[in-house]
Amino acid sequence: MKRVSGVTKQAIAIAAFAAVAVSLPSSALNAQTIIDEWASINAPAAPALKAVKLDPQTTALLVLDVVKQGCNAERRPRCLASLPKMEKLLADARAKNMMVVYSVFPGVKLEDTLQQVAPKGGEPSVSALADKFIGTDLEKILKNKGISTVVVVGVAAHGAVLYTGSSAAMRGFQVVVPVDGMSSENTYAEQATAWLLGNAPTISTKVSLTKLDLIGY
């Protein structure tokens, strides 16, 4: 069998690429990037919201990064607007003896959690960046209590909520995300988060998007 030189291999590869290019329609060859097409893209249909019934014994409420450094009138006024609903969800969860877990991000103390949704009675907490499972015992904390479903609320929607919710789904948990319990600096970030959680491969099969008044027990 004859050996093919490096030059010959390169020539063959170029020829093959050229053949493929010739077979493609001109529209594919001249395709623009997503940045070029940005202004012309229309938002897809909104994901459907679902009524959810929770089992308090196997469900944990994750309250993510609702701290004064990130949930304030200057940085995220939408977070402040969501506080009354998160406060009610938290009160209902505690009344049902549901597990509640808190998070903060590095450099922030748990005591910085806003008073309306502050932890009580030694409820567990973790400290991490956007994905609260990375570098923490969060998965162990949940599985040691037999938790199979997590309800995720907090800020930022496109940070802690998106990445922790996605990570929980990839670890086999059922994930409930109330869209009125997550917030960002602007509505586009919240829209993008809802769409990704509702449509991302693998993750979307484990995620239920809902509203707080659609949650029952």
C-alpha cells in the first residue's frame, strides 16, 4: 500500500472541503452570525406554565442570593418587587415543614439575606457562584433528606436560578421554577432564562415552569 504524503493529504482535504462548499446553497455560504441577525429575530412563543402539586416531605425550597448587595433598588428593583411573593412561598413551605436551603455568593454573608426572606432555625446554606452545586455540599444536603424535587427562587434569574436549576435537573432532581419568584436586571434576562429552562435539551424534561399561585400541596 502506498503511503500518502502530508502535502497530498492536505490537498485531498482542501478538495473535499471545496466539493462540500460547492454543494451548499449560497444562503448557507453567506450566512450571518447571530449578532448580525440580532435585530431581526422575533421572540419565540412563551413556554407554558404548569400547575404544580408539591410533596413537602420530598421537596426543598432553594432561596438563592436574595441579599442586600444584589437585591436592591439600584441594581435589581425587580427583585424587590418579587419579595412579597417569595415571602409568602417561604411561609407556606415552613408551615408544611418543607426543607428550605439558602445560598449566597462568595464575599457575602448569610446575614445579608433580606429580612423578609431571611433564614430561621438553622436552615442550611451554601456559598458558591452561579451554580450552587459546584464546590458545595448542596447535593448531599438534599439527598440526605430524601429530596427529589427542588423549587428554585432568587436572583439573578440568568445566574443562580438558571445554572442551579439546570444543574439540579442534570443531577436527576425535578425542578420547579416560579417565574414570579426569579428576577434580573431587566426583562430580557428573565425571558431568556424562562425560555432556556423550558426548552434546553435534557434539562427541560425535568423542569416545570409555573407561577406561585399555581403551586399547591
